Amino acid sequence: MAGRRDTFLVAVLCGNVVMLLAGVVLAPETTTADRRDMYSLVQWLWGLLLNMPTAVVLAMVVNLLLLLRLVYTRGNSKEQVVYVNKDVACYKTSTQDIPTPHLRIFYGTQTGTAKHFAELLHTAAQDRGLTCGVTDLAKVTDPEDTFTEEMEAGSICVFILSTYTDGQPPEAAAWVCRWLEESATDFRVSKTLLGKLQYAVFGLGSSEYGDNFNKASKKLEQWLKTLGAQEVFPRGVGDQNVAGSRHGSLEQDFTVWSNQMLGAVRNCQSQQGGCCKQSTDSCQCKGSDNKQGEDKEVQYESSSDDGGSLSDDDGALVDVEDLGAVMSKMKQAKKQRQEEEEAAGRGRRKITVKKKGGEPKEMITPALKKALEKQGYRLIGSHSGVKLCRWTKSMLRGRGGCYKHTFYGIESHRCMETTPSLACANKCVFCWRHHTNPVGTEWRWKMDDPQAILDGAMKNHYNLIKQFKGVPGVKAERLAEAMDVQHCALSLVGEPIMYPQINTFVQLLHRHRISSFLVTNAQFPDAIRNMDPVTQLYVSVDASTKDSLKKIDRPLFRDFWPRFLDSLKALSEKGQRTVYRLTLVKAWNVDEIENYAQLVEIGKPDFIEVKGVTYCGESKASSLSMANIPWHEEVVNFVQQLADQLPAYEIAAEHEHSNCVLLANTKFKKGSEWWTWIDYPKFHQLIADYTDSEGDKMFSAEDYMAKTPGWAVFGSREQGFDPQETRWYRKNRKDISGC
């Protein structure tokens, strides 16, 4: 445009010069004597004009006026530039008194992440000179009035929405989403109800959930479009699955999208009245296609494996001729993403997302690292962690050990709680880590060496123990013993059996004469079958039916129930000690006695631990409250009813302090005495013989059992509390701890 204007100016100027010369030639001849002074010169010019042809004079006047107008316009209007923010073309012109767009940020959250992102966006928008406000969708009681007010104000509404169970929106946003859905599907409601509403959507979720990935934000966008709302920027997608995230983490996905969205809005406002205040057809904030219902997920990715953005400079200038290549890359990236999501939905997602240089991504992102360390974890490498158990601290003071001390004879102050995999395939409602750990269905992260993990775990564990030196009440002899770990509980968080080198890690533990208690969530049957002997192998059985398991564990696998049953079958094939771990949640799974009995027949565990759910305080990720915590008497009653359904099992022990009861197979009962404890020296000898013989010298659970002391047996006066310890009561507080 600017080039054409300059050419026209030159043409007009040349035209005036030509016409002036023509006028001089056509005018009557005048002598030079008549032009000796200024007065004479003026007289000559006036005479020249009078004698010129009328057409020439008029043409010169018109050309001069056009020249003045173009010069004035050029001085008050700069060159128009095409800005390309990856997926969005924005036309920018320099004008004065352009109104600043107002952003209204709506968020719907379950765990607080969407709220956090809304606050980040609010700060970023203000830094860019945009006015904005933040509203919790839970506080929107009349959506129609709220959206009408925003339309009248000309606001750009940004929706930040997470996806909860089964692809549903979080409870806080349920009412607004229900209103939008009903309005969009009601033939009586005008499809232009939200015709003046300008919006952008960002969804939070995990690609591990397949078809349900970001389903809530997709539906929200569809309903808005159906009601005539105008998209001002393509929908963004945040992936909590580190391996599947386009930018390495959920936080980075949001950062990239929000920067692009704010940049586009800020750049586009330079049009007269603000780009986003124009009509639907003229608004240039939109992508290249605006078809009804089309999925416009913005990944800001090229089709390369490194996941790099199209440009290192978010506000880079791109020639119009290059737009075709840019849009082609965007379409390729979008197509690739759709193919990956379809594969994930069919349970065939086998993609390992790599960083530049070809290395897999690390499991622990900076945000996860910060959250876990805040909870007291000591992180090891890129996917492991260690933390002191409450009962370790308790036994250092001589105040009693955990239920494993009562049931199996471990020394709680000499137990290290760790995991080689912080990732889990479930998001249980009673997760005592508040879902701060990653999730996944297979290993797709950078993998650390098992020896490095063990060294790091022991180093960090001992450093935590040393902090108790000189603490009032800590026994010196217990502190010295704690510096020699004897047991390892692989149940800290996540799914340890996901770690591809779990067998090597367990073998290293055994070489250090450290017993192994491995817990799995019954979603990896093949890994259970391939597992080398451990001291005691656990399977968490949190529910007895498909529906209740889905409700309580919220598994990532679509075929979670077949996997669950196959895991129980795999457990029955193991020769060493096996355990079912049942967690009772009142009003959720305490009425399924017969179904639990049927599951016991499948896995045939040596022991069944039944424990009341541990209340870990309020969590936005869970609806559990103290009302869901069963009393110890209620747990005992449940176990007695379950024992009535299982002729081969009897109640062997209890730990009232942990609200836990143990059912044991009667093969661990000699006469009237229970032998649920473990002969640890004997186990280490047996595992050494097994290793040396390369697996030929197999052994069974009965080969390393030991007699259970009387105070630990069910029905004893001590109720499982070691009489050598000192019972510590808390005033007016129910003990909610445990490991």
C-alpha cells in the first residue's frame, strides 16, 4: 500500500512539471527585459497564467490539491503491517485514541490449577496495558445476565476450564456448563443469543485419559459457537501428562498460549475501534478458518519432534507471501496432534516425546518439583523421591511403630519410604499426596540408573534422619540404629512397578540386606508377572466392582477393569508373600462384602490388610471429609463379615492406632499361634541362594515366616501397640496419621 502511494505522488509531481512547461511553451512570448525585477517577474507569471489554455490550468490545480492531500495523509498514517502470531494474522495500523480491550477471565477449577492460571493471565494482561477482571464460574448464578453484561461492555471473555472425572467439567463450573448446553440444544433459544460475545478458551487435562482429554473445554467451545459467540483466538490445550505435553509441562503450555493470545489482542487493537470490536467477518483475530464446530486446538508447534515453535520471536514480522507456508505448518501440527489423540483414545499411544537432541523429557517439571518439595519430599534424579514416614519419627522417640511393625515385625525407625517412579496410573479420591505427582500409563520419560536412585535415596534418607540429632525425646540408640536401613517401603507415591528397571533396583536393595515391600495399584499385570521375588508384594484393592473402582481410583486406562482382574490373577502365581490392601471409605465401598470375597478367590493372597481411609485434610481434588473416615470398630466389623465369607482366612492381628486389621490365610497359623512375622535374616539367605542359582532355588512364603508376639495378635489388650513403646495421645484430636 505504501509503495503504491509513493509511486502516485511521484506521478502527480511529474505531471505538474510537464503541464507547467507546456503552459510556458503555449503562452505568448515575453521579453527578458520585462523580467528584470520582482514586480516584472510577477507580472510575467500572471500573464503566463492568463494566456495558458484553461484545461492546463485546471489540471494543475487539481493535481496540486491531490498532492497536498496525499502528503498530509502519509504524514498521519504509518505503513500497514501484517503481524503473524503463529496461527493468527493481525493487521496493524497506527491510529489515535484506540480503546483498550477489556478481558474478563472466567475459570472453573477442581484442584486450584485453573484459578492459578487465571491469576497469572490477569497479571500478564495488566503488564501489557490491558484492563481485566477475574471471575470464578462457581459464583456465576445467572449466566445469561453475566454474559449479556460482558457483551454490552464489549469485553473479551477468556475461559480457563479443567476436565474432571469422565470428561466432565469441575463441580465449580457445572452450573454454567449445564446452562450453556441446555441453551445450545434448546430449539426455542435463539442461536444468536451470545452473538456479540467475544471469547477465547484454554483447557486443562491429561492426554492419558484418551477421548476424555480436555473434553470439557471442547464442549464449552462448541456450545459458545452454537449460540453465536465469536472466537477471537483459537482454543489452547494444556496437557498435565509431561510426556505428551507440547511444551514440556502444563504450565508451559499455558504460558505459550496466553502470551500468544495477549499478543494478538494487543496487536489487533490498533485497528480503528479495536480489531476485536469489529464485525464477525472483518475481525482479523480469527484463524484462517471459522467453520462451525471445527476443533481449533492451538499447540503452537511445528511438525518436528523437538516441538519447537514456528518462530523464536512471538511478534516477528512475516511477509504476506510466507503466510501459506506458515499455515501449512500449523495444519501439519494440528493433524499430527489429532492422530496422537485418536491413538491414545484407542489405547495405542506409543509416542515418546523428546526434547531437542533426541533425549526423552524429564518426569519432574519445575512446578511439580516445587509442589513435592513443599510437602517434604527429597527428589532424586528426574523421577524418584524419598520422604520420612510419620511412624519413623514416632519410633525414634519410642512412641510406637506402624502397623507393619505389628503385623510383620519391621523396625519402623529403620524403614526407608521411597519410590523409583513418582508417576501413577490412577488419581484416587483418597490420594494422600493431593495429586501433586505425575500420571501416566507407560514409561516415556528420561530414565535414571537404579544404582544412582538407591544411592540418592539412602543419602537423602540419612540426611533427614540426622536432623533429629539433639531433638528432645529422640532416643540416642534409636537414632544410631536408624542410620542403618533394614527395610524399604516402595509405597511412597506413584507406581514403582512402572519403572522399567524395577527388578534391578530391588536386587540392589537385597544386596544391601534391605527387605522390600512393593505396592502396586493393579493396573500392570505383565509387570507383576515379570517381577522378581520381593519380601512382600502388595496389590491395592480399593473397590470390588467396575463402577466403584472407576469412581474411587479414577484410573487412566480405558480397560482398567480387565487389567485389574488380570493383576489379581498374576498375584496368585507368585510364590512369595502376597497381600491385598483394602482401603475402606464410608459411603463408598463398605457394602461390597460378597464382591470382595470373590476377588479374594481370584488372587488368593496370603494376607488381607483392611485399613480405614486416612484423612489428609481438605483437598480440591477430592470430596472426602471426616464423615468418610470409618471408626476402628467399623473396620473390625467389616473384616469380621469378610472373614465369614472366606473359610481359609481368619483375623490374625490389628493395629488400632492405625485403624488397620489383618486377615491371614490359616497356613500361617500353627496350632493356636500366628506366624505372620517375617524372619528377615532367613529371607536374605533365601534370596541370595535364588540369585546365585539364577532362579533355580525357588522358595515360598512359609520358608521365612516367624512367630507373631502376643501383643500383636487380634483380641489382645494392647490392640497391636508394642508394650515396649510409650503410647502418645493427642488431646481432643483423632489420630489421622499412618503410612
